[in-house]
Amino acid sequence: MDYGFSNYSYKEFGKTGDVVKSLVVNKGINTSVDAVLENSCGALVKKGEDKNLTQDIHLDDTISAPVTKGQKLGEVSYSINGEIVGQSNIIASEDVKKISLWNMTTYLYETWYKLIR
């Protein structure tokens, strides 16, 4: 056990809910949504090898509405010296509804009301 504790350590790559990137949403009420990690990622790594860690994100830059909370947007993988040691899905942090005539009208009236107030 002493060998394991002296030569290896647990490296956490990301926690559940960590924001990976903010994505642009086309035709949505909100113009962007945060892409977050679905699960925590980590691995037991030999000490000193964590410097060779690479993060590979597969994610589109823009998406189209509607987007539901928890919808899979992409994947992230972590590798050391070419060997994958952790993976997680990237999901949407919130719902983004598709913009419609009713939503746009409501938004314009709310904005107009705030301006004259």
C-alpha cells in the first residue's frame, strides 16, 4: 500500500456542472446556453504524468433551438500519453425555447415597458 500512496494520486479533471463552454443558440429566446459536464471525471494517475494530460472536446459552436435541459451537446475525453483515462458527456444547463411570434411580441412589450418606466 505504501508503494501505491507514494507513486500514485487521484487527479480530478472536472466536476459535475462545471461549465465547458457557452454556446450560441440560433432561433432561441436566449442567445446562448452553458454547456456543462454531466458527470465528474477523474482517474488514478502516476505522480508526474499529469503534466501530459490532454483534454479533447467534441462540441459544435452553435446549436439551434429548442434545447432541453440535460440534452447531450457533445463529449469530452481526457487522455495521458494517448491513453484515454476519463470521459464525460457535455449537456445543456437549461432549457432554451424556440422563438415564436408570441414570444417575440411579449419580449418587445416587456422591453418597451422597462424603457418607459
